[in-house]
Amino acid sequence: MKIQLQNSTFYPALGGIENYLYYTAKALLKTGHEPEILCSRHIKHLPAEENYENIKIIRHPAYSPILYPINPFYHSLRLKKFIEKNSSDMDVILPRHPRYAYASCKAFSNDIPVLYIQATVYPEYRKITLKDSDLISKSKKKIFIPQEYYIEKKAVELSDKVVVLSKMRQKEISDYYSVSTDKFAVVPPGIDVERFKPRKKDYELIKSLNIPENSKIILTVCRLAKGKNVEMLIEAFSQINAHNCFLLIVGDGPERTSLEILCKKLYLTNVIFLGRRGDVERFYSIADLFVLTSKYEGFGQVFLEAMASGVPCIGLKADYPEIIVASEEIISENKTGYSADPYHVTDLVEKINLLIDDEDLNHTMGINARKVCENHYSWENHVKKLMKVIKSIKN
């Protein structure tokens, strides 16, 4: 089956959706399908077409915003024309971006099935990014939000199916756009269990961070933005029992400075900000516990990275619509970790203490977490479920 995945960016860009496209395409290749990726020429020197690890990439021009105030509509119109020309021989189209989903639905109507694999509610994502933007960027994004709402609503309505990675995301999108849940298929993602796996402790890395060898290490990996709620983790860390414990924060973003100031206010000297890293698997190898206190998360791929690495996890409990997370769908309570009360830091402190103080419990949960990833979260398993959805539509 010829399957086209679509997004605004792909290789050599790095990110969650780009990784999704890569691993899904590789898994499709293994099962005898012909995947290709349609994206923009987001860097000028990139070729219009190339083959990357047997995955065909087609790139459209990075359309300049001639009519800037209506850029989303203009972009979608140009996309439609490009897709009509370059995607007509596909058996199915899997867009990851609302403009691509809308353009594909408009281009082929009922001729080619379109499954919009939706990451988030795009207008709400825009609003979240506004908080971390300067005044000029805020003005530009505010102009786009009503257009993005219309485009994504139509993409959801016109797509043959909307694929989401979690039940929580299904509920959010269904409510936001007033669409029946029958429109959706929940297909959790996969994880590269070869890249993320239990490893021997990297004592060289521990030494390079000036951490004593017998220390306990708590890890979080996320963008340092307001919705990630890292301040709650720092507050909890300041109250835990263990004195020989370090908190490693991998990631960067607009909130980094304020978080560093918070650490100083709390007299915390054992919190290490590491910035963005391309070798994040090394940090899972030295972690005793992974914690993500995000209030808004489409899925939480970093939970799978930690679990596949044999590290127990703590996330926050969902409280829709205030706390929109899928932690409880990923973490098996008392088996692979815990979900903490999002409004009471003391509950988070108690759960951290439990997994830091009880080494046997920590070890057992780490083993369980790895098994869950091996049995349920391979990319081959993701593609198998995805193909079931595709076949149900084609039939």
C-alpha cells in the first residue's frame, strides 16, 4: 500500500512529530508498504526530492506569506494545489498538521482516504505559545488563531478518521470541535526499544556532572515553558527526604531563567539545568526516577523513553479540562509508577520519597516498565493498529 505521511517539517529537522514520521515510515517499510513523506522545504538548500533511508521525501516550496494576515488560508490553498499534483497515486494519506489535513481533504474529497493524525488542538496550542512570545509575535499569532480554528475544524470534519494518541486527547478534540467520538481512533505511539533500553550506569557522565556516585538522581525531560509546570517539581524536590539526591532538568525554553531563580530562592544547589541534548538516553541510564509534571500534554512520549530505559515514572493525574494529560493511560499505578495529585505538592513529594527510599520497589517497577514497552509500545505494534483503522475505512 502506498502511504503518504505529511507534516510541515521532516529530516533534517528534529522533534516529536518528525520522530513519529520517521519511525512510522520505517515500520511501514518493514511490513511491505511504500511510505513517503511530503513536507516543506523548510531549509532553502534542501532538495525538492530525496531518498532518506529508503523513505522517499517530497518537499514543496516554503511559501512566502505574500498576504500575511490571511497566511493560513493562503498556505492551505497553495498546499492543495501541490498535493493534487504529487499525491494522486496514494492509497491513503496521513497528515500530522491541520493545514495539510485540510488541503488533502479538499484535494481528493472521497477519492483517497485521509486519516488526520492529530497531535493537539492547534488553536489552543497557538494560545499556549503566545504566553512565551514577544509582543510582535503575539500580534501575528492572534491574527492566525481564528483561521487555524476554521481550518482544523474542517480538517476534523472532512477527514475519514481522526487518529489520536490518547483517550484524553480524543475527549479534548471531540469537545472543542463538537464532533462525535465515533470520528476518532485511539492508537498509542511506539518507542524505539533499542535506543531506549536499560543500560549500565554511565559513571563517566555522573562524574562529569560532579555528582557523587552514591547519589540518587531524579530526571525530567521537557521544554521549559509555563504549561510544563516544572516549578511544581522543583518545589517538591525541595521537600523530599533524601539529601544525597540530584534533580536533572533536560530541556530549554523561555521559563529557564525564572526556574533557575526559583532554585536560588529555595536554596537548591543540587538542581542541574542541562539544556537541550541529543544524547538523552545517557541521562535515562543514570536516573533512578523520571518525573513529568506537565499540565497539558498530548501523550507524553518521554514517559515511554523512561519506561523503555527501565526507569519508573511519576506524572500528574488528569483533571479535565484544567489538567489535560494522558499520564494515567501510560503509567500503571503501583506497577510502573504513580500519578500524583496536580493540586497538592505534598502528594508528589510522598510518591517521590516512596520510589527514592525503597530500592526494591524502584527496581521492580523499572523491570515492569520495560516489559510494558516491549509488549505494547513497539512501532510495529503502532503500525499494526494503524493499518486496522485504514483497512476499516477502505472496506
